[in-house]
Amino acid sequence: MKKIVLLLIVSVSFVMAGAQALPPVFGQEYSDKVFHDSRVRSYLTPQRMVWKYDGGGSLLKNSDALLASGHNGQSELTNRPVCSMYSTDKEFSSIVLDFGIEIQGGIQLVTAVEGRHAPVKIRVRFGESVSEAMSNAGEQGATNDHAMRDFILEVPWLGVVETGNSGYRFVRIDLVEPNSELHLKEVNAVFTYRDIPYLGSFRCNDERLNQIWMTGAYTVHLNMQEYIWDGIKRDRLVWLGDLHPEVMTVCTVFGYNDVIPKSLDLARDITPLPGWMNGMFSYSLWWIIIHRDWYRYQGDLDYLKRQQSYLSELLRILFAEVDASGKRIHEGGFLDWPSSPNEQGINAGIHALIVMAFQAGAELCHTLGESQLSTECSAVASRMRQHVPQHNQLKQAASLLALADIMPAQQANEEVIAVNGAKDFSTFYGYYMLQAQAKAGEYQAAMDNISRFWGGMLDMGATTFWEDFNLDWMENAAGIDELVPEGKKDIHADFGAYCYEKLRHSLCHGWASGPTAWLSEHVLGVQVADAGCKTLRIAPHLGNLQWVEGSFPTPFGVVKISHRKNAAGKIISDVKAPKGVKIIK
């Protein structure tokens, strides 16, 4: 069911938004006091009724009408069946609806002609899980942070109201006043998103990997609002470190999209130097790395030149963070939340991240014609590589040490990353663990980890990937799409830590999309060899797969790729590239 819904969202063509102009009645005084929205809205009918309280049948009538097809969002003077909700002095009817897949947006309520000629008060609760929809704000980590998900609303008689702006899949609606009644013709999800094509694709003979690739793509798509967010329920902000996996997924699936430069520029403009982006040293490092990768995939030199002044000054500030021998002067920092208790590992990871940022800075400065600064960046990176800090068995740190060429990738994999497979993977840094395993040549092991770790979220009912996940959480746990049976763990409400305790935990976080970019780069085999995708190296690694096919967006158009093993196990490839793209193998 989840796969069908995902494919429908990708394939159905929706009506584009109207022209970005005000009607002529608006005068010139509005010219600098208006901004436009690049998103569209679609309306989704609920897929099922998860739960209801009907007082033994007397408080709720004809609730299946809300699941019927043919909704149009219009109040009508009609006798068609509608859902009727009632309350008494002590009992209040309630329903929980499932829209089948997580979305970003709100709900539309369409009321009918029956009933009293007066507004009716209801309580609306959005939830990324059934548990969250059933929760009270302030209990088990449930909050209204960033987006209102639990509130009281008045609904008009014979009218339409739209409310809400959150990430959710489930919604609970309760009557809140005694002796009231509400007649609902429709309850529709208001899905707000960018109407953009999925130019990249991935299919192979392992359906689980296909679903993981698409779920990662959809997770990032939901976070591509007016700016690119980290989460659609909570963390509706531009976080620079978190942004890197999202950028790689955008390049892999959607190609160029202005949400990326718009978000990068926002972070730059609100962070005057010598300040650190998002208040974190490591996130300014990620800003440099992201610009290198964005330029590598998109090749927009004019845009890169607009970063030159800030980039040059930032790199010179970073020089002061490293002593003459190549050691970092200050300790501490942030990699991701699960690594937080491991201070020694964090110091090793940050050391490697600085090296990666200086290497990216050297490449960018060379492109921008700043040869001296490029040479200085390379020199500092070389000095820092002479020091091999202790990873302290932290998979995040070992992965970065391998990617920064401080530690051999095979050693990092054998000593740390491969230990116990996907155990101790993280949703954010899992991408870099996979990249390090690819560098070590362990492609099948990486695919196994993708299937187990990210597939584990799917097994628990996920339709988007989560802010954090731990395989241990799955033991005796109920899925997010059901009421938790007695004796079972609640995988949403019973786990989580740091900023994402219990129900505050976001179940749609763009930083968790890494497998989408990874599968296209290493299994489909698309590697960018020249800036702007002028040259692509096609190097597939199928592992135990029999075939893989897909597409990859470039500034010149879409490349189509197919790989199949013959009877002897040799990979036979077929690549069709647009003019302007050179293919090497």
C-alpha cells in the first residue's frame, strides 16, 4: 500500500500554481511588500479510519463517508451521506484518520447543511504516528514546537475551513463542547509541496532497496518547502550540516532546484563572520563542503563567484583553528546527536571534517582563481593528515577519518564500521558510513546495512525516514501506524533522546536520505568527474543484484542507465546520455 501511494504522488500531474503576479488593482506600493510561494496544494482523501469513539454507536454516524471517493472541497445543499459526530454532557465522539503517507500541510474540513446554525468547537491533533495523534501536548514529549499540532478550532456551519501547517500522516478530531453536533461532508489533507519531476530514478531486482531509494527521495521532497528544512514537523529550519545529505539527494533525484542556493545564501546572510553557522563550528565547515559538491553537480560558476568573498574570509578564519603542526587548537564540537557521549570520537571526527573542508576549499579556490589561498588550504590539510586521532570505536569518526584520507578505508571499516553491521548506525552520519564502506570496496556490506537499518524503519510503518533510529528499538515494538497493543513497546513514544525525546522525535528528517544518493552513485554507478556533469564516470557495483536501471539528472538533460549480469556474471551496461555529457567507464 505504501509503495502504491508513493508512486502515485510521484507520477500524478497536478495543476501548477498561477502566474507570480498580483492583479492590476494592486498599486506600486505593494511591489516590495509581497513575496510569492513556489509551492502547490493538493487535497488527499483519508485512506482508513484508524480508531473512533462512538459511545456504543450513538455518538458517531456514517463515519465511512469520510473515506469515500469524489470529494471536491465544496459545501453543498445535498442529501448525500455525511459523517455526523455528537456529544453528550459526559461523552464526546472522536475519530482518527490515516492519510496513508506522511505529508507537509494541514487539513480541510467541509461541513454539511444538517445541524445547528452555529460554529462548532473541535480539537485537532496531528500525528506522525498514531500514538502522537492520540497524545496530549506536554505529555510523552508531545509539543507544539515549530508547528501547531494540537489545538482548538471553530468550524462553521455549512462551510469550509482549512487549518494546520505541520508534518503528519494521522489526524484526530474530537468534539470538545457538551451537547454539540458536527456534520462533516469531508476531511481532506492539504498537501503543500513543490510540483517538481523526479528526474532521477533507481530500480533493481531487490524491491526493498527500490522502496528505500524512493522513500529517501520523498523525505527530501517534503522538506523542499520555500527553504529546505531538516524536518517538516520539528526543525523547520535551515541547518547547514544536516543539509549536506539533502543536497546530495536533490542532485540525484531532482537536479538543479533553487531551494538549495536560496537556503545556502540565507545561512550566509544571517551569519556575519567570524560567527559560526547555526552557532556551530562544524556547520560552517559543511557550508564549504556543500558548495564544492553543489558546484561539482551543477557547474554554476556565476553562483560560486557570489560566494567568493565570504568563502575566502571563512577559510582564513579557519586557519586560526589549526596550529603550525596541524593539530586542532580547540576541542569539542557537534557531529550528530548519537555521537554526543563520545568526546574522544567527536574530536577525531571534527579533525577529519576540518581536513575535508580545507580540501573542498582548495578545490573551490582553484576554480575561482585564488591560487595562493588554494595552496594554503591544501597545505593545512596535508599537515593535519599527519595526525591520526583516536576514533574511540565511533563509527561516525572512523567514517570521516577514512573519507578525509587520514585512515585507510579498509582499516576503518574492519576496525569500526563493519562491527555488528548496521548496529550503531545513525540516520545522519549513516550516509558517511556507507561512503566509507564504498571507499573500502565493501559495496554488498553497505547494501546489507541499508536494507537492515533504513529498511527497519519501513518495517515499523515509516513512509519517510526519521530523525534518529536504533535497531534495538524494534524489539517487541508496535509500528507507528497502529494503536500500541498492551505489552508492546511504542517505538515513537518510548524512545529518543537529546532534542528528540519520545513524541518530539521527528519522523521525516531530510538528513536521513543518504541511501538514495548512495545507491545512485555506487550501485547505478553515476560519479561526477567534471564540474556540471560534463563528464560522468559509470562504475556500477551490483554485489548480489542481478540488474539495476535508472536515470540521473544533469544540467544537459537526463542520463538513462541500465546494467545487467549475463550468464557468466559479467555486467552488461547500456548508457544513453544527452549531448554535452561525456561518459567514461
